Amino acid sequence: MNSANNYDHNIQTLQVYLYYRVVLSGLLFTMFSSGLAANVLGVGFGQLYFWASIIYFGSTLATLFAFPASALRSSRRRIGTLLWIDIIALLILIHASGGIESGLGYLLIISAATVTIFVQRQLALAYAATITIVIIVDTVYLSRFRSDLSKHIFTSGTLGILIFATTIALGYLSDKLRKASAQSEAQARQVKNLLEIAQNIVTRMQTGVIVTDNDLRIELMNASAKLMLDLPRDKKLYGTYLADLRELLPLLKDWESTVNRKKSTVLKIRPGMDIRVNVAHLDSGDIQKNIFYLEDYAAIRQQAQQLKLASLGRLAASIAHEIRNPLGAISHAAQLLDESDSLPKSDQRMAEIILNNSRRVNEIVENTLALSRRREPHPEQLDISLWLPGFINELKSSREKNIQLNIKKNALYIKFDPTHLRQILTNLVENGLRFSSTNNGESAVEVIAGEQSNDHKTYVEIVDSGPGIPQKHINEIYEPFFTTDDKGSGLGLYICKELAEINHASLHYRRTSDNKTCFRLDFSHHQRMQ
């Protein structure tokens, strides 16, 4: 609000005014009742003074409780009523005390000054004119039988001039102060709005942000940072030392190198969550802050992988097309050899090897072509707690399989392409059944669905009792054509991970608390996906 007409009064000023009215009316009533100013107050009309002072005092007390300063801040009508009550009460008390000779008339100067604070200058002049006219008329009325009428008129006129002078001088200053205060409040509101907008941006942005002082005590941590560090969202961390967060200890050990060389550090927070941390040091005079920017490193790697595989996919597709023709000829020739009655058994074994490897190469070609032709996802909102039982029953219907389903919560919503989800889970379940059978002779898999307590995201785990992934191969299992199975194509897990990522989910491997193999699919929150 830049205009003075839209100006809201200062609450502290209003409180001072309300208390001033109570004190003034209380003093005027008390001094008359106690007889301390018996020769001055109420000398003309004692009864009138008594009732006017007690009513005035009672009204100021009632106003103090009925209309607090906050209720008067924007109510010009109420303020105007209070100002008129003060002026009328003082005029009556002056009249009852014998006119301006009592000295009470000078209180009207304070009232005129008060008027200039709360009303516009033109209206304040109207108040001053009204007060002056009433004082002069009252003086004429009280002095009509006196010989010194001119003297009292002169005194009344002088008081009127003082009231006008006070009103004009303070009115000019009040207008200036009012406009300056209005501009200051408008700027303060603008700054507050900008701060709130900045706070909302920092809070909701995908990049994690941590701000610390020079002693590495946390001053701000947004929701994304808490999510990446697996911290409860409602946990208050203001004033906590950064060293108390064990996830960031590797970063602090290399603190000087990180800040001085302005390099980033990649930290492994938990399976499936690697974050890249960049540090900026803000040094502006007395303000020294450290700002930590946390980014999901898996997403960064995914973008780089997409760029790399975009060109490789086109190349692989063209090569796969070229391979299919000679591969078909080799496979057909091997079949003809295998059907020949005159072929020795040793050569039949060779033909069988050719056929088996031709099928394997053809599977690789088919997977490569499917990957290069991969369609964009068409996500749908699914309730996993209802979708999974039907999916498991379909898998069991093909042949007898020991698949246990454990759903830990009802209504587990995700947003995912059902075709892609079916392909991912089928591959993971089939792998689990195969490897658990190889390890202990029993094909058994447990499918677990639940919700993370920290961010309320849905997850699905495929747990089997297979031998697991050797530690040296963990970082390679999602690479295309990598396999530890002689019969595998090496594209299954790679395709699963790719399909998960284009649906804004993540797939990672871990060992359970009872040392079983577990592939976990973490879904994005269904309400945050576009």
C-alpha cells in the first residue's frame, strides 16, 4: 500500500493513545473528586463536571477493553469516534470549569496533535476549526456579563491559533511519516513475500540443499536433502553439527580439499542411493556460510547412459538386422544336418551345439531389437496390493512354482506402465526361481510389497535363496551382455533397469538381513509424477 489513504495505523501508537485517554480521564476525575484542584476544576458547574468526568473515564476504560489496538488499526470510523469523544468531553469539562481560564484549554492542543496523527491533514484542519469556534462561542457565552470580554476573546483566539499551528505543523510531518511508513511496510511485505517464495523454492526443489555456518552447524536443510540422507522429514536439525550425520562423514574427512579445489564428492548413502555433493563457501563480510548441494547421482548417470545408448542402440539395431539373415541360414542348415539319418552321432552332437548357440544368438538379437524399438511408457495408476495377486496367479498357471506373496499394507499406489512392470517382475521372478533351484534344488521366491516410512513411496522386493551376486560383479550386473549364466543373454537385468528408469523407478540389488538375494524396485510417489 503506497497511498496514504490506504495506510494502516501503527499498533504501538494506537496503544499509547488508548492508555493516554484512560490516564487523562482518570486524572481529571480523581483530581476533582479528591478536591486537589477544587479552585480550578468544576468551579462553574460542579455537577456537570462530575457527571461528564465520570462518564468520560468510564467510556475510556470500556474502549480500552472493547476495542484493542489491533481492532482499531484499519477502522477510521472508530478512531474518529474516539477523537470526537475526547474533544467533546474536554469542551464540556472546560465549560464546567469556567472556560479557558481554568487552563484545561491547553489539553485541546494535545487533542489536535493526536488528530493529526490519525486523520488526513484536511480533515485535521476541520477538527481544529471546530474546536476553535466552540471555544470562542463558549468564551462569549460565559463572559457575556463580564467587562473583560475582549481579554477572554483574545485568549481564546490565541489558543485557536496555537491549535491551528499545531495541526498544520504536525499534519505536514505526519503526512510525510505516514507515506514513508506505508512505503516501508510495502517494501517489508515485498521482502517477506520474496523470502517466502525463495523458501518454498528451496524446500520443494529436487536438489538437496544444506546451509551451515562457519562451524558446520546446520541452519537449513530442505526436504530433498532429508529424503536423500534417509532422515525423517519432521526431524528438526537446526543447530545440529554436520559431523553428527554419519552419511556425510566421508565428505568432512576431505573437507579442505573439497572446498578449496571446488570438486564434487560421490557418497553411497544406501543401496540404490548415491549422491553427488558440491560445496560452495559464501563469505560476505560478517556472513560466512557453507552451502551443500546434493544431487541424485543415479539420475545423473542415467542421463549419461541414455546419451551413450541412444547412438549405440541405433548401431546395435542395424547390426542385429544384418545378423539375422546369416543366423537364419546357419540355424536352418544345422536343423537339416540334425535330421539327416546318415549323420554320425558325433556330428549330431555338433549340430545340436550349433542349434543351441544359434537360438542363444537369436535371443540376443531379438532382445537388442526390442530394446532399440522400445516404446515410450504409458503409465497408469495401479494399486499394487490388488495387481500383484493376479500377476502371481498368471505366473503360477504356466507351471507349478513356489511363489510367496507378502503385502505389508493395503492400497499401495504407483504410477507405472503395466506392460513394463509385468516384464520387469517376470524377469526377476524367473531369475530368482532359476538361481534358487541351482543353489539348493528348490525353486522358491518371495515377492514383498510395502511402503517406505520416510517418504511413503511404494516398493516391491523379489527375494530368493540363490547364491547371490559375487561382490566383484555387483557393479557390472546391469551392463548389457554381462551374465554369469552360460545360457543367458546378459540383457535381462539391463532391460529391467532401463524399463524401471524410464518409469521414474529404481532397481537395485542387496542382501537381506538373513543373507538372501534381493532385487528391490523403488517406485516414485504416484502423486509427484507428471
